[in-house]
Amino acid sequence: EQRRGDQQVIVLSHVLPDEVNVGYHGVRNAVLTSVNGQRPVGNMAALADALVKRENVGPSLEFRCSLVNVDRAKVVICMDAKEVLDSEARIMSNYAIDSWCSNALSPALKKEARGRARRHG
């Protein structure tokens, strides 16, 4: 599929193992096709924005992906949204991750994300 402008292909290269994502630890090289039924996911900024602002997020998070180099293979990752948020600080600590998002995100989004991190950290 042809991408235009700021559209990006989002690839889940691997999963950082944690109790919140048991069953998905082996997922590798998966192209994100939708989040909670919203398709397409245009770029990383739009994905982060939707997750931070909790747009289209109910009690669960559902990521639909296509596997790279595996014809017609699909993966559905479904996790409890509250458990995912509650696990964020633990995962970041376990893997020595300083920030859950890139500095390239908009200042308003980063401010909102920092506020969220304080609430869940």
C-alpha cells in the first residue's frame, strides 16, 4: 500500500516480556494495521496521541497486525487497558527505559504524557 505525506508503517519488532503481555512474547516483525478497530494508524505520533488521550480506548486495547514475510498471517494482541497502564512504570524500570515516547512528539502531547506518567509511576 502506498503511503503519503507523514504516514508511516509501524512495525512491532519485538515484545518486552512482562506479566501484562504473557502470550505475546514471541510476536516479532508485525506491521500494525489497526488499534481498537481504528484503521489506518497513520504514524507514531497519531498512535501515541490516541493512546495518551485514550481515544477509542475502552476496557481493552486491541492491536491487529500482519506478520512480515509470512503471507496472510495475522496477529491480534488484546490486553486489559488498565493493566497495561499499571504495568508501564514496571516495564520501563525493568528494561531501563527513560521515556516511553520519543522527543519528536509534540510538546502538548509530551506534557500530557508526563502527567500520565506521574499518575501511574
